[in-house]
Amino acid sequence: MNPLISIIIPVYNVESYLKDCLESVINQTYKNLEIIIINDGSQDNSKEICYNYAKKDSRIKLINKKNEGVSAARNTGMDLATGEYISFIDSDDYIDNDMIEFLLNNLLVHKADISSCSYYKVFSEKLVKGIGSDVELVLDNIDTVKETISKNNLFPSVWLKLFKKECIKDLRFDTSFKISEDYLFCFNAACNCKKYVHYGLPKYYYIMRQSSALHSIKTINVDSFKVSKLILEKVKYKYPKLQYYAEIKCIEESINILNSLKGLDNIDAIKMKEDCFNTLNNIHISSNLPLKYKILLLINKINKSLLLKFVYFRFKVKK
């Protein structure tokens, strides 16, 4: 088998990293690729770099568009993709030259809908293995959804996965979110996935750079909180046996919101706090919840001011 694979690469102002990314893609051991580069209104030299590579490699399709963000760029790429399989690469990262072949082989061997590997976090002086390293998993639909929600062994990002196009053809990235849009997409893909295979060899290199932190902790928390609520609502009616795992994520995101809003009493902050209180109030206090979360939910039903003191004392914001 030699199926066409579409690789979607959103590009925005990454001239210092782009060549390494594109070199790692065009030099893949698997050659039957459709490389879709979406230049999302770059204002640096990225557009020219993309143009030069497109001239050299006929597999590259270069699309220039106004800046609308990574989700809109990925959606544009998905609309154009003609491959039987789809992969996403971020333009400031790079991959091993056999990553696509590795993912495809694992997917075909197990007749899966999604295949993933692990990744390295690339710091200036060292590499650190990411989530899912040294783990091998072959999962059915229920376990795929469970692992995606819990984030224990599967990192909820699209850029280290290969998707069967049929599995995600009805999905698009939610452009209203700046953070956690990957998590929501991966969750929805998991719901469509009959079989998932993960081999935890790190094949993807995720560059840790200061300018990647584009949003404040409050913006990050708000998006993550909203996504966790959307996931919980879908889990309630489609996967009720997995509700516990989705509720845990809602509790954690509520804690992060409340912690990050400490000392703020403007209208927006008050509304967000009330949203957290209501979300926590609707979560069932099950016997298998961690004790600290049981206490938190009980306090929330009794006294909101006391809850805030408990949160500030007991929990720290996740970064």
C-alpha cells in the first residue's frame, strides 16, 4: 500500500524555525505526501521561505491567507486535503525523517483510525521526553475516549498523530478557542475512532520557546475551562460510564480559574467565579473522587467564600 498522506503545516512568523521544519517533512522516508502549507498572514520572511520550498518540491501546495489563527489555518488545510490520511505539523517544530512511515505502518498493522507517537520537548540545552513515552497501547473506542480525556498516556495534541481522513472528515477546529482547541479536536476524533494505536517512541520535536507563551494564564484557563465543560456535556449523554474522568478535568480547570482570579472583583471576574461555582455544584460527589475534591465540592455547596480560601490555600495554578 502506498496511500497519499496530507501533511498540514500552518505558518505564522516563524522564519527562524521554518527551514528545519520543512526540511524534516520533505525528507521523510515515506514519499507519497501532499504537503499543504498555510501561510497565515506572516509578516516576516516566512512567506518567501515557503515560496522557495514550493518551487523546489512539487508535492507542496502553498496557500497564502490573511491572519486568522492556527485553527482557521488548519481548517483551510483540511478543506484542501485530498489524502487518505492526514497529519498536522507545527511550523516551529520538526520531526524524525521516518515519523510518517512509522505512524502509517502502526496504523495499517492494527487497522486503526488514529496512530500516534511520543515527542521530545526541545530546550536550549536538553531534550525531555513527553507524555506517552515508552508506552504501547492498542485501544477500542471507549478506552480511546477515556485516555484522551484523562491525558495520562495520550497527549491531546494533533501534531504527533496520523488520522484516517474518514475518522475526522466531519470535524473542524473551533476557532473561538486560542488554547485547548487541540484537546477538543482530539476528543471529538476519539469519539469517531473505532481503534487507536500508540507507540511511545519520541518522533516529534516540540520546540520550547519563550514566544510560544502568547496568552496570559487567565486566557489559557478560561479556554481550557470552557473546553472541559463542552467535553463533559458530550460525555454525559454519549459515554456516561466515563463521566467521572470528564468531571475530574472540570474540577481541575475550575480550581485553576478560581486561583488565577484571586484578588479580582470586576464584573468579568465575578461572572467567571459564578460559572465555576455552578459547574462544581453540578458535579456528583462520587465515592471514588479524591478526598481533596470531595471536600472542595462539599464546601462549594455550603459557603463560596470559604471555598475560595480553601482553593487559595490547598491548590496552585497549573501552568
